[in-house]
Amino acid sequence: MTEVNPDERSVVNEVLIVGAGHAGVALAVALVKADHPGTVTLIGDEPCLPYERPPLTKRLLYGTSAVAVPLRSAEYWERSPVVLRTGERVVAVDPERRTVRTAGGSTVGYGSLVWAAGGRAAACGLPGEELHGVHTLRDHGDLTALRADLTGARRAVVIGGGYIGLEAAAALRTLGVAVTVVEVAPRLLARVTGSVVSGFFTALHRGQGVDVRSGTGVAAILGRDGRATGVRLGDDTTLPADVVIVGVGMRPTVAALVAARARGDAGGIDVDAECRTSLPGVYAIGDCARQPNPWSEHGGAMRVESVHNAGQHASAVARAIAGLPPLDPAPPRFWSTQYGRELRTVGLPAPTDEQVARGDPALGDFSVAYLRDGRLAALDAVDRPRDFARAQALVAARWCPPDPEVLASPDRDLPRLTPAAT
Amino acid sequence: MKTVTFVVDGVDRVLDATGHANLMQVAVENDIPTIEGECGGDMTCGTCHVYLESTPEGYDAPRGADEEDMLEVVEAPTEASRLACQLPVDESVGGLRLRVPT
């Protein structure tokens, strides 16, 4: 029989959430709403109160105010039973003793540990990356540093044509900065959408004066006196720049859990449908969790970076901790805003899907339905909120469109299915 | 006082809406069950579905077309369904009454 330390016994109901982003906060709130009987502690490594991440690449970048949009007010946290500890980084997990250690040297016990630490902007690995004037954009500190550098900046190069790079490019154009987007893949947004939507966003950015260079690698970031002056492309072209933004994805913050022998690797922590890791009493949620995904092309495990996914994971863990059975998963959804155009996605478009356009991308509002084995696997809607709304139930049900004509006719609404219970 | 009432499981929760832009924010700040406000008020998530029970005189916030579309994704929509993020907190909001889904 294992001897149980009385201190350990007392922490059985204590939930420790590491990471105070969207996923961590959503879980803390869900536990409070469910009247969780133990203490809920939320530890975040940023010094400020938990805030909304999506505005960082949008209005906080081009607008008059760069003040973070808090997820909950200071008064909320004062009132809340959640113990919020900001500015503390968890550096080690001891799954035997059920404790974590912070960089400041304090030890915190847990009954359940929920790893919601998100990730950091990926480095591009290019010579010159360390120069002043080179920025990533993942957290509010990054935003503050970038905005400070934009004062007086005339030219910018964005390395990476994904959501972050393109939203940053749009914000910089709004500020009147000349922007070049360099993407190594043959098209923009190649990882997240099909060729039709990629083509639309390429044309949109070009129409706004952005120099879009797809299929182009970067050889080096150039500098003088410690400050970036431009980039040199793979074909030896030099692009002068006052500011360089690197938007080449994120790396999950998982080293402490991997070191504690949770199944996973630098690419993510492996979890099951209820976000349980291979360690007892330890869950992983949000951007850092790799989970079998029924909406992915082959149903394989993957990480999903989105606010919606963070909320779904939080809800799943709140239910698991309360001993409730899991709910059916909802298809992933994403949104992006560029120059006032709204892209809303449900499902995970795959490169081999058949694309059916509803409306002409060259003329404005349109959607693209993605068919996989004849079923609706995903849909991208650009300023067509009704398509986006109806597609959620259709993708969830893996709807088989009986008449391709309806799908391709923008004037004919998608059918309305009764939403599944959530 | 901009007092609004959220009916939760048949019980009135009377809240002061002062300082908030809309009723989704009021609900989120007060841990009202079922109201998540996941998209921050962009009408992309449908997680702030409420049933409007009564509006004070002079309170004018009709349903928009985008809101109608999003209300299709919520569970058990009725004629009274609204997205709380589309119900602004203004001078005439005091006395508004709504019910959250259970």
C-alpha cells in the first residue's frame, strides 16, 4: 500500500492550471461555474491580467490604443475564488509527488494539473534574426515592442504568409507602411485553406498595395549597427526594411511536461478525447495539446490553434474533472479579419478536398465548400455569415450534398440542420 | 443604476450593467452559466444566446441579419432569442430582463 502524505491527500480536489491564456481562463471559469469543490489556481507567465489574443494582430496593432483587452476585469479576479498568479513560469513537473516548480523556486501541489501553456512564436532560424527591428507577434509584449518600432517606419517585410503574417500586413498597410509579404510555400495560407481562398487573399493584399511574393525563400535578415535594414531573398534580391515581422508559426511550450515523461514531444503533448495526457491526473489543453481530430484529413492527431479549440478543450476537462461523460466534439472553427473582410472557417480544409465555390471571389462575398468523399468536410466563408452558420451543423453531420448545383449557387441557401446538442 | 436581470434556472440574478458595452460582457463578468462570449462579440460563435423576456421603454436594439444567421447555430432558438453581445448597455437598458438557456 502506498503511504499517502496528508499534504497530498488534502490537494486531491485542487486544480492547478498552468497558462492563463484563452484555454486556461476558460477552464478556470468553467470550474467556478460548476462549483468545483476544491481550490482552482491559475498560473500565467505574463505579468498582466489574462487578455484576448486575437486583437493583437488586428485593431491593437493599427488602432489608437494598444492596451490589452482583458478576458475578465481586475474586479472580476478580485471577486473570483480562482487564485490567479501572474508573472510566474512553471519550469518543472513532478508527476510522482504531484507538484510543479516555478522559475521563482516555489512548489505548488495539485490533484489535477492542466497544462495550458500555449506556445511561443517560432524562430525563423535565419542569420540576422537577433537584430533590433525583427519582431514576432504572439503576446502583448511582442505587440508593444512592434508598435514602438513602427513609429517612423516606412517599409516592412513580413516573413510568412499565414494568418498572423497577413493580419499584420493588413494592419501595417492601414498604418501606411509599405509591406512585402514573403512566403516560401507556393501560395499564401497554404497550411489552412484551399487555392481559391488563397487566391482571394493574394488579390486582396495586392489590391491594397502589398508586394506578395509566394514560393520565395529568405536567405538572411540584413542589418547595420545591430539594427535590421532589410532581407535578402533566396534569389539574392534585397528588400530594404525598417521592420521585419516573422510569422512562421508557433512552438508549443511543453518542455517541462515532456521532461516529466508525458507522452509527446516538442511538437505537442498527446492527449485523448478528454484531454488526458499519459500522466495520471494531468491534462493538456489548447494550442499545446495534440489530439486525434475527427475533422482532419485522415483523422490523425494534431494541434489546433484557435480560441474555439481552447474553449472546447476547457469544457471537456471541466466535465472530466466533474466526472461527467464527454460531449460530442464540434468541428473546429477559425476566423480572420483583414482590411475589414471576414474569413470564417468551419472544419479543416485539406489539400486534396474538392473545392466548390459559392459566388465569385473576384466579385466579392463568396464561400468555398470542401468536399471529401462527397461529404462536406469544411467551409470557408468570406463575408457570408449565413453559410458559415449553417455549415457548422452540416460539417458536424458530414452532410452529403444531394445536389451539387445548390452548393455552387450562392443565391440558394445551404440547408438548415437542427444543431446537435452541445 | 443600469440594473438588468438575468433569469438563471428560474432564479433572478440582478446585475449592474454600468461600465460594460453589452449584456454578453455583463454576463461574462458575473459568471452567468452558459454564456461564454468566446468570440468577444464578433458574432462568430453563438455562445451568448439568451431569451429576451422584456425590454424597457425606449430600448431599441433590433436583431440584425448577421445575428439572425448566427442564431441558427444555437440550441433551441425561439422568437425571443438574441445574442447578448448585440444587446448594448445604454441609458435605457435599466429594467431589461432576459433568461439564459438551461
